[in-house]
Amino acid sequence: MRLISLLNQYQHFPGFVYEGARYCTASQTIEIPVRPRHGSKPVCSGCHKSAPGYDHLGQRRFEFVPLWGFMVVLLYTMRRVNCRDCGVRVEEVPWGIGKHQLTKAYMLFLAHWARKLSWQETATAFRTSWDKVCQSVEYVVKWGLEHRQLGSIAAIGVDEIAYAKGHKYLTLVYQIEQGCVRLLWIGRERTVESFEQFFAMIGKEVAGQIEFVCSDMWQPYLKVIRERCSQAIHILDRFHIVTKMNDAVDDIRAGEARRLARDGYQPVLKKTRWCVLKRRANLTDGQRFRLRDLLRYNLQTVRAYLLKEDFQQFWEYESPTWAGKFLDEWCRQVMRSRLEPMKKVARTLRRHRELILNYFRARKAFSSGIVEGLNNKAKVTMRKSYGFRTYHVLETALYHALGKLPEPNVAHRFF
């Protein structure tokens, strides 16, 4: 079957005719001239309506999906139309958009592979440039955001990630319902003003339908959720609670190790960091024996470790009432322990007691674990590129990788 027959079968555009195909030795490309069908009227690119012709412009080259390792180029002499509403305008062609040198099919093709590979690897594999891959992803993301249907949102998760040196952060909001996990919004910085832009984007009606919100203890997030989404059950992030507790245990261990070394005692805490931070089930055989020896000593580190391990029972409760009683009793024990880092954690848990117990009121159906997983995917997207040039490109890449956006319709998909 000839190439023109294949194009007519899978990339047929009414009103246009493929004249033939030729191989250009100089540029090592397959060139396919295209002409308008006799009697067909051009379409105005402004109002998208048929209009009488005005004159012709020079021939343009539109890059098409490569075939057999050769670049394929559509050659077309653009027409200008004399539109009654828009004046003299360049015609609209169904395979291209604006002044882009790439066809829609090729942009969608490159954007598909850019989701699997880094943008530079995609450009190298298909003998194009990084900028053209970027243009393709921008086109697909822009179309997807314009045609995205938010619908009703029942559960969201919000968190921040660092995207550049100098404490520069992004606020990421995800939809975390069963059957629909996607990136909804990206905000610059992690301030009250930036997070409020998300609720301005979705509107009061959609915000009023949110039933569950997962976040960490960052005060700007707590403030905005309390004001804009007061009807939802606000669940604090279990991951960050455990992280704060591990940080407290590690601070106690490091301080006590320095004190023992300074006073000339045996370095019993040397190489024990992961013995006291990891869960018992994840310890190696060597770490398990090291921890058994460590627990024989009456050290502050051992007391902090036992308090941390005792707190793990908290997550096994089903009733928020009994979980609350356990939390209160655990905090009372910690406040009598004379371990200042652990007491700081206990004060934090007391201050956010009701939000922590919301985890049980939601029947453990939602947590920020899925948010942390999506954050890792966002970091991998940035790491694959070794950093993006601008914030706009970074935002585009994250929407493309995590947004699950709808894609433009084309005559045929080549993947």
C-alpha cells in the first residue's frame, strides 16, 4: 500500500488532497505536497468560518510523524481570506495550529513520548529539538486545561515541594478519590494568597462539595482550609506526624552521643541512628542485634525510642474516642519525660488534636500517603530534566505528567 493511500486512510482532511510523496536526498526527508481540493473554500483562522480567498502566501513546511526513521514534511501554500467579520486573515488548516511548524498529530506524538522519557531524550530519539518538544507539550496541556471537566470533587490533598534553591516552593493540590487521582492545581510559593487562588479557580459551588481534605501542619494551609472549606473533614498528614517524632528522637540521640563522647564514656550510640528510627519490621539482622544491646542502657535515647514505638499503637484504633484517650495519655507521659524534643512533639499533637482524630472519623479512608507518592512523581519529573528553565515550563511539565488532562482529537493516533 502506498504512503499516500495510508495518509488518505488515517489522516484524511476534507477539502485537501495529497498530491504525492517524494524523497529529498539533500535534507533526507519525505516531502508530501498538499493542495486544496477544487471548489473548496478556505476557513478564516479568526472566526473559523468559510470565507472567499484573497491571495496566496509562500509555501510552508509542517513536520509530520516520522516514518521508517525519516522525517515527513507536508508542503502547503497558505492562502489568505477576505473575511467579512475579521478582515484579511491567513486561512486555518486542519492539520496545524497558528504559526507552529509541527502538525497536530506530531505534537501529540511528541507529547506522548515526553511523558515517558525526558524531553531531551524525546528530542534526540525523533531527531527534533528540545524547544519543539516543549511546544508540543505546551499545546497539549493548554488544550487539556481548557477542556478539563472538574465535576464534583469529594477529596483533595495539599502539600508543598521545593523546586529550586533558596527555599522556593510549589503548592500542589491533588484530587485523591478512589478512581480519580490527578493534579488539580499548582501554585507558586506556599502562602495564604497562593493557596486561596485554588479555591478561586474551582469556585464556591465545587469547594462546598469537598468532603475530605488532607494536609500537613503548615499554618497557611490550615487557615485557608478552615475559612474556605469549613464543611470538610480536615485530616492531618500521618506521614508528617511520624517524621516530626523521628526528628525528635534523632535530635535526642545526636545530643546524647556528643555528650557521652565529651565525658569520655563508651560510644554506645555510635552507628545507631537507623536502629532507633526504622520500624522494627524493617530492621536488618545486624540492626536488630544492635538495638537489643542498646535497650539494656538507661539512656534518654532509649526512653525516646520506647515512647515513639508506643505511639504506633495509636494508628491501630478504629474509634476516634478511644484514639483520643490514648493520645491524651501518651502526651501526659511525654510531658513528664523531661525530653524536650519529645515534649515539643506532644505540644504540637495537643494543639492539633481534633484534626489528627479526623483520620479515624474518616474511617481511615483518606491519608496523605497518596499525596506523598504523587509528590515523588513530581520530583522525578523535575529530576529527569535536571531542572527546567522557567517556572512556566515546570508548571506545564507537572500538569502533563500528573494532571490526566484530556487530549485533542486527531484523525489517527500513532502510538
